[in-house]
Amino acid sequence: MTPDTPQTTGHADHTAQMARMVQYFEAVTPQNLSRLGEFYHPQARFKDPFNAVTGIPAIEHIFSHMFVQLQQPRFVVTSQVMQGHQCFLTWEFKFGFKGFKSGQTQTILGATHLVLNEAGLITLHRDYWDAAEELYEKLPVVGGLMRWLKRRANA
């Protein structure tokens, strides 16, 4: 069985662990990234529109990069559903672009699918969000082109 294969029998109640994970994700900082091992299996897989990596060091690198590239990034979890070893979170990702419109907060809406093992550690973290609408349309120059393409595709 692979680390991301959900089990349907004999599972523990992961509700308390999920509450701790949500609290951590909402308060993640460069200073507490070393705590990822409390929540992720050593061979956890992470995938989002830009990355596909395996292992805690690679996942930590993605979060570290986020703090280098963006101003004050933070997640606000807006809802969560848990069933057995599966968890689905919806969230708002708030941040500022470094070097663009300083001080203007941007928001990306997205969702995360998490699969937990028997110990309650994340074995699969998959983020879903629309990079074109949620990110590219907000960028100077590229945003105008993306909005024009969207209008053309919708016409």
C-alpha cells in the first residue's frame, strides 16, 4: 500500500489532529516551518498548480519560497469536511505582491484535499485553485492579457 492510499476500515478519529493542522496552516510562518514533521509523513506528496514534490524537505522549501516571494502570506480556512482518512479544506490565501502595488492585499480562493495515514499524518496534500483567474489576472501587464483572453473565450 502506498502512503497516499486511504484506508476505509479501522481508522482513528482524526478530528483533533485536523483542528491542530488548520490552526497551524493559519499561523504558519518562516519560524515554525520546522514543525511540518508534526503533520506530514516523511514521504508525503504535495501538489499544486506549480509544484509536485515528495518529502518534508521539499514541502518545506515550497512554503519557504512563498515567504520569500510574497508579502505577509497567510491562509484563512473557511470550511472543512472530514471523513475517515480524507479531509477537504476550502481557504482564502491572502498576500501582497513584492514590488507591485505595495500594501494592496490580494486573495486567492482555493481548496485542499488531504489524505491522512493511521497516525493522522498527511500522506497526500493536493491544492486546487485556478492560477489564471486567481493569480495571473491580478498581475500587471499579464493580467490585462489574461482578462482579454477570458473575454474572447467567453464570447
